[in-house]
Amino acid sequence: MSGDHWSTITTAVTLGTQRGAPELGQVWPSSELSAPADQSAERALLRAAAANYLWQLAGVRFAPQNPPAIVPAPSTESRQVSEIAAWRLAKMLSGDHRELVSEWFSLAARAGSVLPLHWLPVALNGLHPGERASAAAVLGIRAQWLAQQNPAWAEMAVSTVGLPIDRWHNGTLPERRAALATMRAAEPAGALTLLQQSWQTEPPDVRAAFLETLLSSPGLSDGDEAFLEAALSDKRKDVRLAAVECLCRLPRSAHALRNIDRLRPLLVLTDVEKGLLSRFKKRQVEITLPESLDEQAARDGIQAKPAAQQRIGERAYWLMQMVAMAPPAHWCERFQCDIDAFLKAVLATDYATDLILALSQASVRHAAREWIATLSMELLQWYGQSERAFLASQMLPTLISAVPAAEQDAIMQRLFGACDPHQFQLLESVLVATDVEWSAETTRLAFALLEKRIQPDRNQYTYPRQLLERWGLRAQTETAQREILRLIERAGEPSPWKNALESLQSLLEFRLVMKQELLT
Amino acid sequence: MLYHALMWSIGRIEQLAPDAAAVKAAQGVAKPNKWTGLGRNDAVLWGECAGSGANPYQVRVELESAAGKCTCPSRKLPCKHVLGLLMLMVGESVPSGSPPAYVQEWIEGRAKRAEAKVSRASAEERPPDPEAQARRAEKREARVEGGVQQLEAWLADIVAQGLAAVRAQPETFWSQMASRLVDAQAPGLARRVSSLSGLAVSGEHWQSRLLAAMARCQLLIDAYRRIDTLPPGLAAEVRTQIGWTQPQESLLAREGVRDRWHVLGHRQSQDERLRMQSTWLTGLASGRVALLLDFAVGNQPLPATFRIGQVFEAELIYFDGAPLLRALVKTRFESAPAIHTLPTAVDVSQLQSQFAALLAENPLLERWPVVLGPVTTLVDSSGTVLVDGAGRRVPVTANFHHGWLLAALAGGGTVSLFGQWDGEMFDPVSAEHEGRLFSLARIGELPVLSQVA
């Protein structure tokens, strides 16, 4: 409301007529209107207010202004996610099975669908910043258009718009790391040159972060050696350790050769003996612990003291670090043996546990697939052993996640096939470690294992519901759906197992319906 | 799928549920392996669900009216079994069939009861004691008169003290006056007074808003005093706004307006105890608008009879008022294919002229349903503004949260909106974009645009 009369009345009424009233004849919108003389000032003011209010409400017309200039959204040819699937996403974003949001997006991306325009704000508001990049394909180019309209979604646009080189020079640290990774994938040497240009002026945390980026993105090669070798003399320990991690992975580097030289006298597999009894004599690993740690070894990343909780002597600790850096293939080459023979000899030593862990670490660093497959079977044996079970439960997930998704499944199938029910409990950690959906066969084996476990546990509830739910996130839905019905029947009537299995079932059902909505 | 079954969706079932827990429970029940004897035909859906009792619960639902019955002891209405059964149907896990005996009995029972109700309503009503009734009516008039006098004195007192002084008053200052008006059997006035307390603390320009609302109270009081001199429609409107209700039985005896009615919008709102459902219709032949209201107390379900876009032939009876808006369905005939567009829209200038004309008919008019468009949606930190083709701008209501959704939907183009106009702000209820119809819905607290299928 505006207008002179209106503001006169508002002022008078706000202060109160006890403090004085305006000239009542002057407050009506038109001279034809006025109040009867016999009324009180209060009523007259209210009536005049009503008249003015209606006068304006009925009489005011908005004036045209310049029309807004809005760039139209880019059109899209892509197939759109169905209304019902989008509705499910919105419910998930507001808390119903929030953990399945990333699966929803990867399914939608697999179907080549994009989210309809009117659902985009829901997704942009509901996604965590970290999830937005992986959802980008489903959000489509129109999400970037929308982000240009709303400053609150601007970060959506920044991370994907523009050239990597611009983001490298002007971006925040996460953006610069992403730009570096992109540039490394396209042109490793050029990206390294760029990195070297600003290297001296970057703060230590940033230097360490960039080395981690070199490590985690494709493009690491012998061409980087000189730069990394120089970084071994960095003032900051984090940077030096990150450089060591990179150099470890370059088997032809001077760093790697120095390490092998150091190891040469320390770990030896005895030769095959000639003669009649040779077939009964096994080859043995002979271990000599290093006497001291020289300056060069320390510079190459060998730590002098183990962490307080690690139960290992200093000298053994030095040796294990060296083993963990060397490519596992080195042993087979040097001693002309296969993996099994070498491991068998290693297991016969006093340092079996530490050596297996060190070899596992080396296999992870060098992505040695055959070694990982063999070592994971060895680690499975540790699960029944109380003192080594914990170590195995920490190493096995790391091992498995170091191979490509397709091979992870093969390893898990072998593990599941060999596992007996009392090893089951620790195998769970492995299931949780992989973030890809299991194959049908793996799912079937996993449920077969679960079935064996249910029998002896009829009265005992040892598996928390959340754990089964995490199974539910990985299992292949169609297979799991079939298996679970049998298990529920087996679980018996008044059983806590049954409750857990039923909630697993409803999770699987949710995933199945979600899949159907997106893929059909 | 059969026609009535098509009108159902998970969203609509959730709307029907008394609370979120019931939806969750229903999802647990909505599994085919928990059911036996599932079936449906064009009108009814049934099945038996194993529960904790010895016998399975017999569940049946009438599809058109969403009325259901279940033999379980739950006091929630509808119970999880009824909701679960509907979910199964939406999931297409219910085969067609012919109803078993228990369903048949229920259908017949319902038909009989409905007949009895109609015959009760249409039977010539002879008041049990006309004198007593007249006495009661007189007593109420006297009470209302007392309430009106109190209110008028109270308003004048506020003006004398000044709005600045009463702004510091506690909430009870307003609620006590409201309860006095409830005691005086003038609930309409009581509602107006309750809403004043919010305006007193409504931020910038609160004085202006509070004064306008008080001035409208005074206008209503003045109109009530002169009710005998008003045209009959406006007089009825004044009585309604004071708080008299119009008995539906006598309304139903009248002749109604028969037309094909198109559902334009749908909204549920809630105050402390009462849940209210508004459904706006427009007549395809007459072009008239109508508003159907349903109320529910506590956990009672609201009928889920209508869906946006739906078209049905029906005879509607308008409540007395000026201009005519609120209505009742007297008889509903067959449904027609849904229409997923909004009727012809007005621009901002027409919107204002039209509202001025309506104010001339009824100066107490608070809002009016209308289709506005085509408009561009502009959203910024201060709120959402709608801009028509001529560049005239109108703001939307302050508590509107669908602004970005509409802007995204339009994709830089325009939309048409059905909503309510109060002379100052537009309150959108549903939207149309390129032949697709959307309702401005919510999932919990999350605003969404839901396309009407």
C-alpha cells in the first residue's frame, strides 16, 4: 500500500489516537466519500483505512517494465529420466536410502538419460558438492545453464567450464588438482613443465598434494624421474614421502635400482641343489638384516623407527620397507622361481608375517595382479588365526582394490569358494572394500556362504543389520533377490536373522525397482 | 490397466495416508507374498493379508472414492493394509478378477447406506421443534452481536493506544480476543483476529499490513450491521465470513449446475487441529470456477477423490455468496479423458481489472482463483516475480518455494500458472508448460514439481 492518505492514517494509527488524531476530513480517497460525523476518531480512521485500501487494491495498475533478458536453456536430444524415477531420486535426496544416490546416477548415466529440467533444482540442492561431478552426465548441459542463473549453484559451472590451463592458474586447490590430472592425461610432459614452473613458490601442503595427483592420475613415467628425484631433497617430509611413492612405481629409476642393490645381499633364495636328494630338499629364503641405515637409504624414504604400536625390530623394519618398495616380479626373475615357490619359502622363515605384508604392499604399489591373487588367498588363511586376523583384515581390502574392477570380482569368487564359515566374519571387510557391483556368480557364492553361516547361528545374533545392508548395496540385485527368499525361509520363524534378512530384502527390492525405473 | 486404477500413483497413496509412519508400514505390507486372494475389477480392489492374528485381514478398497475397509484392529484410517493393497495395484501386482463374497457384501452394504443417506436428505425435513430451533437461532444472533460489539471496541482501543504499543503485547493479547469470539459463535471473526498476531511481527511495513487487516475487520463489522440492506449474495457472504455455515443438506436439495468439470488445482493445508483440502474446478462449457473444500480432524483421512487434469461430468451446487465460488458435488456422473492444459489465461493487466470488478461485487473478497500467463519466472534473493508479455510484474507470496523449479521448467521460456490472486500477490498452485501439466507438490519439506501423467 502506498499513497499520501494511507501513510497519514498508518502514522496516526501506529502512534495511537491518544497522542493526537489527523484531520479526519482529509483522509478519504475521494471527496464523495466521507464518514458520518457522529463516529469516534478511532472508527473513522479504520473506516477511512478500509476505503483507502480497497480504493488502491481496485485502482492500482502495474506499469510495464523492460522485459527480463533470459538466455534460453540449450535444448537436448537426450532421453529423459521418467517422472517416477525422478520422484524416487527426490525422495532419496531427502533421506530415503540416501546411500543409493550415487548408484541412481550411475544407472541413469548407463541408460544415457538426463534429468528433466524441472527436477534439476532438486538435484542441485540435494547433492553434496563432491557428488556433483559424477552426476554431471545426468544433470546435462542444462544444469550448467541453470547454474548461470543461480549464484548458489555457481560452483557447478566453475568446475567444468573453461580450459584446464585457466583453472590451473586461477583455481582453488581441488580445481587445480583436477586440472593437473586432466592435463597429465592429455600431455604428461607438458603438464610436468607447468608444474615445475610454479613448484618453488607453492606452499609445502600444495606440493605434497600435487605429487599425490601425479601418483593417482595416469601419465607417471620415467620422464618424471629427474623432477621426483630432486623432490627427495624437499624440506618437508610429506613432500619427500609423496615423491618416494611415485619413484617406487618407476622400476627403471635410479631410486628403484638403489633399493634393489640394497636388498641383494639381504634376502636370498637358496639355489636348487644338485644330486640325488634334491627333490626332497626345498629352496629356502635366507635373511640377513641390514646392519645400519646410510644417508642415501634415509633419503630414499626408508624410515629409521617403526611406529610405536608396530611389533617389529628396527633392523627388520628397514628390510620390510625395502621389500615393500621393490617390484614383486623382481624376486621371480632373480631366483628363477614362480610365485608359489617363493611364497612357500617366505612362509617358512621367522619373518613370514612381516614379509607377506611387505610383499602385499609392494604388489599394491606395482599393481602386480598375479601376486595380488595369490597373496589374497594366503591372507584368507590368516582369518582363522587370532593374532594375524586383524592384520589380514586390514591388508586384504587394500590388495583387492588395487586391481581393476573386473579382476576384483574374479579374486572374490576364488575367496568365496575357498572360505569356510568360521572365516566368514572377516571376509565381510573385503566385501565392503569394493565399490563395484558383484557379478551374478560372486553374489551367488556370497549368499551360499551366508546360508552356511545362518545354520550354526540360529540363536545367536552376531551380524549387525548394517553389515548385511552393506552387502545389499553391492550384490547383483536379480541374483540376490532370488537367493534371499530361500534364506529367509531357512532362517526360521522367531529369529533375529530373519529380521535382518528381511531388511536386506527390502533394500534389494528398492535397488531392483530403481534399476527397472531407470533402465527400462 | 483399468481406468480407475490408472488414476492412482504412489504420490496419491501417500497423500491419503494419515502420517509418514503409515506409508512406511504400508511399504512393508505391499509385498505380493504376504497376500492371498488378490484381485480387482473396474471399481474395487481386494485381498487378504496375513497379519499377527489367526485369520488373515480382509481388505477392500473402492477405487473411485478411495474408501476402504479392513478387518484389522488398527485405529489409523486408512490402515497400512489398505494403503499397501493400493501400492500393490500401482506396482501392477494385482490381477483382474471377480469379487469374492466378503467384497460383494461390502459393496452392497455401501450402496444401501448411500441410498439411505440420500433418502434421509431428500425426505421432506420437518424440524423436530421449529420453536426450539428458532430460539436457538435467536440466541446465536444475540451472542454474535455481543461478539461483534466486543471486537469493535477492542479494535478502537488498539487504534487509540497505537499499533506500536500493541506490538509489544504477548501472543495471549490476540488469542484471548479470538477465544472470546469463538465463545460468541463467530469463528470467522475469530480466525481473522488470530491472523492479526502474525502480522504484528511480520517484518518491514508490518504497520501497513496490520492496519489493512484491522480495517477489513471493521468493514466486515459495518457490513454485518447493515446486512439487511445488502444484496442477498453479499449478505450470505458476510454471514459466512462472520462464521455461519450453510447446512449442506438443504443445499443438496437445490438444483445444481451440470457441466464437465476440469480439476485445475489441489492443495492441502493444516492448522492446529484441522486439515483442509481445496480442489479448484472449472466448467468446460460454462467457464465457471468452483472450489470444493474437504476437512479432516486428527488422523482422519481426506478423501483422495480428485486429481489435477481430471475431467468429470457432475452436478455442482454453489454455496450462497458473492461471487459464487465454494461448491458441493451433488451428483457425479462419468469421467472423461484428462486434459493436461490449463484454460485460457489472463495477463497481469486483465488480472487486475478482473479483480477490481470482483471487489465491486464483494469488497470483502480476499482472493480469487485464476489462470495467469504466459509469464516468465524471475527468481532472486528477494523472492520470485512473474513477468507477463507486456513486462508487467507481480510478486508471488512470500512463503513460495517453487520459484527455481518453475524457472528451470520454463528453461528461459514462459509458463502458465493456475493460482490465487489476492490483489497484491499471486499464489501458484499448478503450472503448465508446453502442453504438460504440473502440480506444485512437496515430498516431506522438499518442494517439487510433479508432472501429471
